[in-house]
Amino acid sequence: MTAVDFATEKPHRAVIAPGALEHLGEHVGDASGVAILHAPPLARAARRAAAIVRAAGAEPVLVELPAGESAKTPGVLADCWSALAVAGFTRSDLVVGIGGGATTDLAGFIAATWMRGISWVSVPTTVLAMVDAGIGGKTGADLPEGKNLIGAFWEPSAVLEDTDLLATLPIEELRAGLGEVIKHGFIADERTLELISAAPAEALDPASALIGELIVRSVRVKAGVVGADLREATSVGDRVGREQLNYGHTMGHAIEAGEHFTRRHGECVGLGMVFAAELAHRTVGLSAEHVERHRRMLELVGLPTHYRGIGWEQARELMARDKKARGATLRFVGLRAPGRVTMIVDPPERALLGAWNALTR
Ligand code: GLY
């Protein structure tokens, strides 16, 4: 078992291990009700969680959410609030979210908003959620007008990452999760890149020790970043705070939105990292060799590095609407070299177009 501590506003621990869900009982405390919000494929894990909660002396309330991002709607939020109201939840009760990033986002937001905030436990079950979406306290839901337009920073009281639950994850989900792992490698952990390069097939095997090690390394990177800047407040020049976790996301989000969210987030982030690397090459001196390394790393885990889809004008327009843009100014997380993050603010149009052409040629 490995534990990673989040030294944040509400210090807490992530436990990463096969069978980590069994630790849930330790977090029930004096709750008399525990709402277990889960994605449909996690019904079995949710029933196990319910049994653990009962054994710890509390009453479980199982709530099955719609699959994936379709859970993050105001309608589903209202249904969850009603379920808590009917069960008589008070400020001392607990929410547990078991599933991918959409489930943990929604569960955390329910906890953030119930009686102005109650405790919750995050049980992320995909690689992507274990290394990024399900940790760090960003919670929220979508509106028809856009993704994650409502939300709150609301940290869990514990994170349980049960690597046994990865066994049934489709290979495409594993690949997409490794996109975020590679992101953490480029911004802060060279060893992650070396480990994947040495054994890419193992990195894609949910039963391998390597995937566990990669997850732990990524959680450590994220814990370090959010420990220094939970609320994404600090980003000036080379002093980049939580915003660095959005490496590859400006173009990644544009592609995701332009494709009507039909492509996996991690895959779009991979394409966004190729764009960001090409842009950094043109603006802040990232070497051509490191740009190629971005492509190589993504290819090793079977992620695309070449994009054909929406056009430049639409991509640029969507990037201008990204939450990192300030007014009309485009902002990108960039690398001077792996591990040396900087902000690229208002880059020349020629550099943007050059990076786009390199991604789409
Ligand atoms: N996924 C980016 C962050 O948590 O800040």
C-alpha cells in the first residue's frame, strides 16, 4: 500500500493499493448516513462499499448515476440532493463517489453544496481519475452552455485508489489515462517518462506493478502542485502554480468541444500537448528533440499525435473561450524543457499557426 499526503487546506491522504476500497470504513466517523454515488459499471464495488459502511455502523444510500459526463447535469444534481433530503442527511453525514472523473466531480459537488458542505471520500476508478480528475478538490457539473461552468473547490477527506478496479477498464480508457500520466511526466517527473519508455506494454497492463507505480508518481506530482496552489491563484512567467496541470489542455479542450465531446479527454490532451510543445519550440526555446519526444511518448501508449478534424479558425475561437484565456488574450502552459514550466501569454499568430500546421500536417 502506498499513501500520498495532500498538504492542502484540508490535509488528507490518498491510499493507492489493490483493495484500497476496504479502507472506507475508517472514514465513516460519526456519519449515520453515507450516500454512495456510483457510475453504472461500478454497481458491484458500490454494493461492497455499502456493506463496509453498514459494518462501520452507518446506513448506506446507493445512488446510481447516468454514465460518464451525462451524470454532470443540473437535473442529476437535483435528483441527488433529493435523495439526500429523503434520507434525512445532516451536516455530519458523508458522500462517497465511486467511478471516473465525472462521478467524482459530481459527488464532490454534491458534498460541497449539501448544507453548505459536508465530508466526502473520492474513490476514482479510472487511471485518468486516479491521477487527475478524482484528486485535488475540483468539483462541479456542466450546463448546456458549457462544461464545468458550475463548481467548487471542495477537497475530499480521503481518496481511495483501488487498483483492482482497473481490471475491467477498456484499453482505450487506459491509454487516455496515460495521456495525463505523460503530462505529469513532462511537467515534473522525468522518471515517469523513462519508466513508460522502458516498458510501454506493461504501462498498459492494469495488472502490472508498473501501472501502480506510474499512478503513485502522478498522484505525488499533483499533490505537490495543489499543495502549493490549491485554488489556481499563482501563475506569473516561470512561477506557474496549479495552472501547470492544464498543460496541453488549451488546445485539448478546443478539440474536445469542437468534436462535441465524442473523443476521450486524455486523447485530446495528448494532441494538445503536441500543439503546446510545437508552440513552445517557436516561442520559449523547447528543443526540436523534446517536441519529437512528446510524439514518441504518446505513440508508445497508442495515443494519436496527428489531428484532422476541426479547422484552425474554429480551434482558435474555441481556445479564446477557454477558461485560461483572460479577455481576448490566449494563455498556454508551455515548457522550456521537460520539468521547466512557463506561461506563454499572447503568442504571435505566426507561432500559433505554425504549431497548428505541425499538429495537422
Ligand atoms: N485537472 C487540472 C486540475 O486539477 O487543476
